[in-house]
Amino acid sequence: MKLAIVSDTHYGHSHRTQRIHEKFLKKLSEACVEEKVDALIHAGDWISHTQHQLPRTWKMFRKAMGDLPILGVLGNHDHWDSETWYDFKKARHTKYRRGKPYNAMVLDWEEWAEESNIHLLEKNPYRFDEQGEGDTIIYGFNGWYHNIPPLTNDVHHMPKLHEAAPIHSYLNNKAYKDLDWCLSEVEFKEAENENIKKIMVTHMPPYSKDSKYIGFCSNPKFMGFIADPFDALIVGHSHQVEDFIHEEEAYTDEGSFIHKCRVINPGTNFDKFSGGYDKPNFKIIEI
């Protein structure tokens, strides 16, 4: 099975975004046809800073990719809505600021995804039947920062409150629950068919090779839980191109063994001094 992987495309980052995306998606589409790719996976941060950019970029992806399955998760930027933020910015000294509630954003995402036939993976795995060769199931959850509140500029572009809790605390807690849901589903599917290939997609990498960056990632303990049952982990967020094998000791009734999980970040052609976020990248892999 061949998969095309992208992340952190950040539609709307600059005035050049339309032209950049059209050029990038044309190149991506041609590569998918040439390589006979089975699906496209996006590891989050589809947009830059306003919600109306999300349905626009999803329509562009669908138009470019034809009938190819497009699967994905949402990143931290996909939660941003600077237009709403600036609408109620003047009320910064009030206890409750106005803005679109998180649950209303979720309903918008579901509607926009359905319109463009984008398959959001959170609590909605995608299954391939490889004609008797065994199934491949792709799981996903959006994830969130391990440190709360995160030392990032997200706070300046998101309403502070979920309906019942501070938004960062809510999303952090939600990440634990969503990962637990995925692990429970995997255990059930493995009991059904031990030959299933399993891929996890999440925006926030649960690791960092740079100790200074770990505070901007998800909980590092997630890595062990993910690497044990999954054959591959696809992440985004850091904009760093990565492709390595993570080894995790796993246990069965017969004893322990080393399970190998391939970790992939398609990254971007990132150069903060020349275009920055406006240089999307892709990677085609075979699982």
C-alpha cells in the first residue's frame, strides 16, 4: 500500500497562499497518479489563522485529488479563529469573552469535511481491505500540548474557554481520552484479526530530539503506548522532515519482543528567513 503524506500546509499564511497551494497540489496530484497512491494523509495544520480558510483548503484538496481518499486530523492552527478573536478583543477585561464555542466549531468541521469528502480520523478510523492480503486500518486523534498552558502564541488566536473549562485544559484532557479510545479499538481489532496493519496519525509528535522543544509537543509517554501496537506513526507540527524506526519492548503470553514502529513527519521546506510556512512538502511511503 502506498500513502502520500502531508502536514502543516497552512493555507492563508500569506497573500501568496492561493498560488502556492495550486502549484503544490498540482505537483502532489501528479505524483499520486504516477506512484499509484492509495490515499492521502494530512497530519494537521491545514490552515493558518481563521476558520473560513478550512472549507476553502478542503475544497482545493478535493478538486486536486479527484476521488482519492483524503484522511486527516486537525492541528493547533486549525483551532484558530483570529477574526472571532479580534471581534471580542476589546472585551479582554471581562470574565467571559464572546466567540464561537468549541462544540460549534466541531459541528462546522464535520459539515465542511462532509461537503468535500474529507475523512477526519478522530474516533473514525479508515479501513482498507487489501484483497485477501490483510487489512490496514488508519487511526487518528488531533492531540494537544503536554504543558498547560502551552508557551505558544495559540492563546492569542483562540477563545479562552470551552463551554465548561479553559480551552487548553479541555483539549489536553481530550487528547488522553482520544488516544485511549484508539488503543481500545486496536485491541479489539487485533483480537478479530492479528494480521491487521495499524497506522496512527496525530498532529503533535509525542517526542522531540531537541530537549528545548519538548514543551511544544504532546505527552512523551504517549510514544510508548502508540509504538507498541502500531506499525507506523505519522505526525506533523514541528515542520521537521523525519523518518526513523522507534523500537519498543512489547509483551505477549510467550514472552517479550522488540516491536518496531516507523515514525514519519513529512515536514515542510521550512526556512523562517525565506517564505517560512509557505513551502509545503509531501512524502510518499509504502506500508
